[in-house]
Amino acid sequence: MAVSNFDSIVIGTGPGGEGAAMKLAKARQRVAVVEAHAQVGGGCTHWGTIPSKALRHSIQMLADYRRNPLFQHTLDQVEVDFPDLLRAADAVIDRQVRTRYRYYQRNRVEVVFGRARFIAPHQLEVVRADGAAEVMQADHFVIATGSRPYQPPEVDFSHPRIHDSDSILRLQHTPRTLTIYGAGVIGCEYASIMACLDVKVNLVNTRDRLLSFLDDEITDALSYHLREQGVVIRHNETCTGVEAGPEAVVLHCSSGKQVRSDDLLWANGRAGNTDGLGLAAIGLTPNSRGQLDVDKSYRTALPHIYAVGDVAGPPALASASYDQGRFVGAQIADGQCDWSLVEEFPTGIYTVPEISSIGRTERELTARQIPYEVAQAPFKTLARAQITGHRVGMLKLLFHPETKEILGIHCFGEQASEIVHIGQAIMSQPGGANRIDYFAETTFNYPTMAEAYRVAALNGLNRLL
């Protein structure tokens, strides 16, 4: 069998794989990417970030339509179900796939569709969909195979009423009731989406509060608005069994509760896609969640093999994965990287309303005994929010009362994931330029949502007087 030779081979075409491949191609390496599915883009494009966020956007447009007094007389003429929303998301996915494939073509990266398996430390066997196999060899490898929803063996995911965050995208009806087990990012996002479709949602949380890594005030606001949308939230519950029948699904909890609904969405954890890669043959052992241990340069135990993105563990964000891929590409091409990955990166959660944050929370600052002051801007006071009707939410800045250094930025409301980047840019400035004074002393367009920074800064500085 002929062997194809490359400088580097990337396994997976999600954000991490794309970032690595593009960086290596720009360094004039001969690069190949191997994709197990029929199209490029990985789970981010086909089952994760893009479809769920496209769904969320469509839901927000529907909510805006229902709220606008201009259209009140037409509300009974509009009926939208879940499959309609999925078809709208398909159009976005198709455009993303075409765009990403052009990147590989333009940069002369060879795209090979098939399943990769290591047969030696420097060799892969790739089996295509038609059964044909080829051997590929390279000096370096980047494993960027992403993750999939974790499926405990005791739950029957072949049952038509039991779904994970991938299979829910094939749902061909709008359930009247839905139980979501797991109140992490995915669980909260789908709770928002389904509640806006008038689905009665039970959100079962294994912890004592939603999204505990976020600021408490923000998660309290999220809990309030989910409940306002009709979501029933059950904290500190653990599943002991799932009973699925032809008419309904019953989730049995350790507390004795039995939560009955038309369908169940299991959204409790993810597992790295390392099965079938032949890692044992080359001495690499994933952990119990299918993730690979890496050092600060994202090297595995074999120095010529790197792992990035979800398969390398937290933070498992598309944005961070892309940066990790570029970082590894520079390491491979140049032997070093003249820039480092940022320690503070924003988190975006696309609930309704959405959430974004960067930096420390009040809880973290208190635990570290770091003094801080709070600066707030309720969206309901902003002219732009009043014009658009998106008055729910707030911008919250945490800053040091003496140095006025910005310590954390937390936003809840429409466009939160966009608004946070303004604060991120100032927060990252060196040499004392990351002070809250900037927002009080600069000029913002009026009316804009960005004006929230000026309102919050003045609010916070007034607390020091």
C-alpha cells in the first residue's frame, strides 16, 4: 500500500483542527486534515455551537415578533414548531461548511474524508466511507477530534423519546412537555429555546444552583427569567433510572421524585472522541471521559503528537479551541510561539436572554480576600434597550476600589456576548490602563447598548465618593 507523506496531519476539522491547519499551511508546511464525517466543520458546525445558536436566534426573532405591538393582530396567524426552526439552522450550517471548505482549498490543505487510526507513532490508516484504506505519514500530528454527548450505558438512547444534544437536532415534532437532565450550558440553552416554543420544560439540575461558575447575581437572574418562561427548575437531583414507554418518559430521581414528560433531553456531560483512534497502539491512554492529558504546550505524552479543543479537556469552547489550534501550529512550525494564550477569555451562554462574562466573580474575589466595588447599568435605563424592547438585563463591572482596576465583567441580556468584548479590550490593557475610569471619560455613540459601560462606570465611581 502506497504511503502519503506530509509535514503535519490534523485529525478533525472543528475549530481546533482548522486553527492548527491554517497556521501550519501559512508556514508553508504540507498539511492534511482528516475528517470522519462527510463534511468539514466538526461538531461545532453540525451539532453544537452553530445549530443551537441559530435556533436561539430564530427563537429570539419569534419572541420579538410576539412582543411588538405592531404585530399583535397577526399573532394567531403565526405557528412555528421545532422542525421549522431546524430547517432555518440548516441553511446557516450549509453556508458555514462551504466557507470552511474554501479555507482549506485556498490554503492548499488536503482534506481526506475517512476514519483515522494510528498504526505507528508516525503513521495513520484512514478508512474511507466506501471501505478503501490508505496510509498517511507525518512528522507531527494534531488530534482535534472534539467531543460528543456523554451517554451512560443504563439509558436507552435508541428510544425515540430519549435524546442527547446531537439527536435533539433530528426531532421531527414539538413536544408538549420536555425534561432536560443536566442544567449546564447546553441544558440551560435548550430550556430557553423550548420554553419560547411554549413547551413545558422541567430542568433537572444535579447541583444547588444553575451555572455555578458564573456570578451569583447573573445566575439568579437567569433562574428568575427561566421560571418566568414557565420552566420548572429542580436543584440537587440525581437520576436513578429512566423509564421510557410509547407515550412518555419518566425520570426517576434519588429524592423519590418521578418527572414525567413527552421527551427527555440528556444533557449531563460530554466525552472526548478518542475511541477508534488506535491510541493504545502508540502508548497514549485517554482518561475516563476520553480526554488526553497535555502539557502547557498541548503536547501529549508523545512529543510529536498534540491535542487541542474538547479532546484536551476544559474549557471546551469553540473560541478557545481555535486559539489552541493556532498556538500548536506555531509550536510545530517554528519550534516555539512568540505569543501566549490569554488566561482571561469570555464565556458566552446563549440562553434567552443571553449571558457573557470574563474575569472574577464576587464569590471568587471574596474568597481571595480581594476588595472590590460593584458598578451596574440596568438595561431598562438605556435608550437603545427601550427602542428595541430588550429591556431585560444588566451590565455589571467589578473593580478594585483603590487602583480602579477592572476585575470582572458580567452581562445578562440581549447582545451580552457582543457587549462583553468592549470591556474585555480595556480589561486586558497593561500598565494601569485597565481602569474603570476609561468608560466614564470616553464618548459612546448614543443610543447604543455600549453606553451601558458609561452608565455602569459612573454608577461605580459614585460609590467611592
